[in-house]
Amino acid sequence: MQLILARHAETVFNAAARMQGQMAHTPLTRTGIAQAEAMGTALRAALGEAPDLDLWVSPSGRTQQTAAIIGEHLGLDFFRWQKDDRLLEIDVGDWEGRWYHDIVAELGQPIVDAERGLFSVPPPNGEWFPAIAARLKRWIADLDPARPALAISHGITASVLRGLLVGGEDWHGVPVAPRAPQGTVFRIVNGTEEMLHIGSGAAVSRAA
């Protein structure tokens, strides 16, 4: 199986360190649009025009906006993208829409592990890493192994997905690959990954 996995570009919530989780739409910044353009350029160089592959995207507006720009570079119809809830970012529950610094002040402790860039505290009424891994395993099982696929997802979700496919450090019972900057693109083939493009965004976004 060949999977090309991209992390969406920077949003206004990312830039402001405000929690977005599975919010319907938090639009890209001008920097994010430039990141998506760079992703499209890199993918066009790697895949050529109108490549024959399956297209998958998280239903979040930020991933769809990134997909629209990438699709234009590749000469692919936006309406071919298949939206799948299983590619959504971690559900941050009661934290959604809140400022990161307000949550930290309220709890009196960091909520992100400084070394790994992953949540170290479960979001109240949200989900935790085993639940993310479970939905991604179901998505992987539904892929056609004979078909290459391009998927656009999110930071934490992409790290868990890469961990499942290529291995990674155990984090609360789930293999998680190292975080990658926003706008980064990986190609994963038979358990091995290569970076096709490194994004210019932050590796760890406190706004999920």
C-alpha cells in the first residue's frame, strides 16, 4: 500500500494558540495559504499532473481548504475528495474554542508534553489516543491496498496514523510518530516513510 499523508496548513486558530480540535471551519491564514501552495508544488513535482490515486480528506474546513489548493496544483477535481470523519483531529471536548493559556492557567499545569508535543492530559469530554488509533485502524482497513492514496489530515491524527503504519514511541498504549511541521507531506510504502516536503509551519501547535 502506498499512502501520501499531508498535515493541513496553518489556521487562524493555530496562529493564535486557540483550541480547534474538530471544529467545522477555522480558515487558513495567509501563511497557511502559502504553505498549501508549497505542498501543491511539491506534490505536483513528485506525482505529475492528474495522478491516478484515491483522495481522502478530514471534513474539517482547514483540511478541505488545503485540499482545494493542492488539488488545483495536481489538476484534480475537488469533488473527488472523499470526506471521512475518521481522519479528524483529536476531539478536544470542553477545550474546543478556548485559548490555550486559559486552559493551562485553569489547570495549573502544562497540557502538552514539552518533548513530544502531545497532549499529556486527556481533554474533558473529548477523546484520548487509544480512541484515535481505533478509528484510524478502521480507516486503514477500508483502504484498497492496490490503490495509492493521498490523505490530508491533522497534526496529532497524522502522528498516530504514521505510528500505526511505520511504528513510533508508545504514548498511552499507542505508537506515535514524531510530530511534523504544518504543511509537511510524507509518502508511506510498506511500513517505510519518506518526507516528500517539509512544511514551514510549527511542528507543535498548541491549538491542535
